[in-house]
Amino acid sequence: MSDSPYTKLSREEIAEVEVGNTSITRSMSVALAAAFILTIVSVPVTQHIIEIRAGFAESRAWVLPAAYEISQHPRQAWTALVNPANGDLMGRLKDANGVLMLGFQSYEKALESDSFIARAALPHAQAFTAEFLGLGNEQVYLGRDRWLFYQPDVAYLTGLGFLDPSFQRSRARSGDSSATKAIQPDPLKAIIQFRDQLKSRGIHLVIMPIPVKPMIEPEFLSPSYLPPLPIPLQNPSYGAFLKSLEKVQIDYLDISHSFAEKKRSTGRSQYLRTDTHWTPEAMQHAVALLAEKLRAVGLAGTAERIELDRSSQIIHGLGDIVAMLKLPATSRLYPREAVTIHPVLRPDGKPWSADSRADVLVLGDSFFNIFSLEGMGWGASAGFVEQLSHALQRPIDAIIRNDAGALATRELLGQELARGRDRFNGKRLVVWEFAVRELATGNWDFVPLKAPARTATDFLVLEAGERRAVRATVRSLGALPRPGTTPYKDYLTAFHLAGIEGDSAKEAIVYLQTMKNQQLTPAARLRPGDSVSLLLTSWTDAEAQYGGINRGELEDENLLLEEPNFAELAP
């Protein structure tokens, strides 16, 4: 033991002594407390002022800030709790808890998206971390040479096999709340059901999974993956999936190996540098493969031949993944890409359009929309279906919608049938395309494809060419978008309106654009009970421009059977 009269103190003991002997004057403590309180209070107060001023500027009326929307979620949970249709007490408690949890989660996400601090600071912080640290975000991976990759595409390759029982159980549980649409995770069951539904109408099905970017371009994602390492990469379950399709005699077109060979032989990338989608040349290669497939099965040469022409156009675009990075508008970190597209023209010189009388129906997602839907930023009238129609010189019918290729187009088909329009009439072949990641991330729910018995309703439906200005009250609405969380720039939301034209019995279903170019529109602020002035247009007239955009539908299945209109806020 040391004879020193001094004892060495530990760091913790030194800190305790110093804290215990720190003296702060009363004025200093008041100033520090006031500064802390001011910092905490200034953020919500500033947010309130910004939202109130914005709401007043839009509608010339006081608008309650979004923070108070949390009050609606306990009411919705209480409604679920007391609803006897939800079963016994435990079942009602589970449903109420699901409603409350989902409501709080959507509330938190909405506050995060609308926060002025997030809007002001996040883009610059993301620009710094992207340029100097090489970091993306929860949706985007930064690759080599300014390449960008979508997180779900990478997860499809690095995760468990999508047919793995444990993986499917986990996905099924992820949607078992009454507040969300239940997830059916098994693609084989849904594809077999759809094949049987078509077969009962004498229609042949061909499915077409589209490879995603990291399958073909992995060397731009990881420096350790360099040629001549083999491509395409694939999910562990994909081989078994194709074998199962063959076993139940479902026709398919797998283009992934042909894409890999095309890349090896040409030395050119098959996908856009900053986008989730393919290049026009790669798309054209896929068109040639499908056209060859359709000729081989003997179902492509039965229609009347039409003379279609093509033009050329150079487009300078910025990829959809860049938008998810939420960079400042002034950022030049990712320059625009130049591509040459080939818009398809009808014999009268007008842009190509789908023909509902054709005997081939194509169901597709954003891979078929990328050069077709102008809002995606890569031109118009030059997408996959247009090129297929040109290659075959024949009319084609099409239902294309961005995202959710596992479910969305089948649901649209079901809605068409329920509204009395038989889209299968005269059809001999259906091509069903979806991004291959949907096998692991999509909802493969079963969709009835029959026309139910309907009673007459008093909903306002505009005829083609008709426009009308109306004032109405919002009764309910579908899901609202979250900017920056998907690779798609635009979004529509369905609204159920009441009190049309002063008649309390008159109702209408309308689609309003609630996101444009990854920015929420004023329509996104509408809530149940709001009174609104609108300019209505027939959905028949608007569908060609807006039909392929993602949509938030109403939850009431009966309302989905009503004919919609398109609407814009009146100035």
C-alpha cells in the first residue's frame, strides 16, 4: 500500500466532485432554462404558423395544422372496438389496436414529411453525406460511377427465398391487422388462380417477370463484383418458382439470361444509371423476345393488321431514384441522362393508344410505363406496349399502372368487370408483366373476376367530353402519398364526395392528384368534412394521361364499384 497522503480518484469520482461543487447563478439558470424552453417550443410554433399561413393562402380560410389530426385515430379505434361485426372482445381489441397503431405510424410519417426543419435541412444533409461519405438513405444505395440502386431490388437478391415457408409466414403476419390489407405472400397460388380464371374464358396466360437492376448491373453496386463473374444474380427461390410454373403448365417468358447475354455481347448497360428501369434499347430487346414468344404460341397473328410508324426523339431525364434521395434542387451530383426513344404513331399520325377490341390484353407496371407515361420524365408514347404493337403491326389492349404489379392490374380488371365492362370480351391472350422483386415484396391476394349484382345508385358520373364545376363535401378519402418514399413522382387519391350541387343525396367518386413531382399538392390537405370547389372531368377523358399513375383507393369495397371522375381544385 502506498504511503502517499493523496488518494488518486477515478474519473467518475472526479466528475461527481466537480458537479457537486459547480455553482450557477440564479440569472444563469433562468437564462439556460429559458433558452431550452424556447428551443423546444419554437419548432412546433413555427410549424403551426407555416401551415396556417399556407392553408389560408390556399383557401382564404383558417386551416387546422396537421398535428391535430391525431385526434381522429382514437375515434377510429373506438369505432372498431364497439363494432360487433369484429367478433368477440379480444377480436375487437386486436382490431382497435391495429387501427390505432397504423394511425399513429401514418401520423408520425406525415409529420416527418411535412416538417419545415426536415424540408429545409434534410436535402443539404443528404447532399453532403452522398457526395463526401457515399451514403444513401433507407430507400437508396449509392453505387460506383454515380450509379444508384433501389433498396427493395437489392433486398430481393440478398434476402431469403420468397418461397421459403418462414419468409412467407413472416410476410403474412406483416399484414394481419384489420387496419391494413392482408398480405397473401405466395405468388404461385395467385398466378394459378388467375390462370384458371382466364382459362374458364378460353384465354391463354403468359407471365413475364422483369429482372431488376442489380441482377444485371451488380458491378456498379459493389466493387468486389466485377466481370467475368456470372450474371444474372437471382433470388434463391426463383429456380424452384419456374419449375413449379412448368409443373402446372403455366406459360412464362424469363428474359433475365438473355439480358445478361446482351450486356456481355454489346458491352452496354441494360439499365439507366439513376433510375430503377431499363434503357430504351433493353426494352426493345424485351419486346423482340415477347413478340417471338407470341408468334411461337400461335396467338399473335390473328388480328387485322395496322400500319404503325415510329419517330425518334432524344430525351434528357433524371432517374426516379434521385428523387428518393431528396437532394436540393440546386444539386448537380447526378446529371441528367440522354436516351433516344421512339414514339409510336397511328396511321392518322396521332400517338398510339390501346384498343379495347384487341384480342391481346397486356397487364403491366412501371417497366411498361417508363417511356410511355410523360409524368415519369422519359417521354411519352414510346413504352413497351407501343413497341410491341409496332413490332406485331397489330392493335393491343393494355392496363398499365405503376407499382404493385402483383395486385394492382388484377384489381383494376376486377373493378372494370364490377362496373359492367367486360375487358375479357374477345380476348385470346393475356400477358401479365411484373417486376421480379414483386415475388418477394408484392401482395399476391386473390381477386374475384366476376360482375356482381348491382343496384342503381345516385352517383354523379360525367360523360366523355363533359366538364362541370361543383362544390361538395369530402366524406372519405383513400391513402395519401409520402414524397420520397417511392420511385414514382406522381400520385392520385380517390375521394368520396357528398352534397354535390347542393343536393345532399347526390354523391360522386373523384380522383385528385395529391402528389406531383414528389411534392404534395394542395389536394393532399383535404380531410373528411372539408368543403371544396372542384372542376370535374370525365375519367374516360383523363384515363389516358392519369390511368397509369399510382392511386390510393377508398377502403369501402362498394364505393370501388362506382364510376369515378377526375377532378382538379377550382382556382
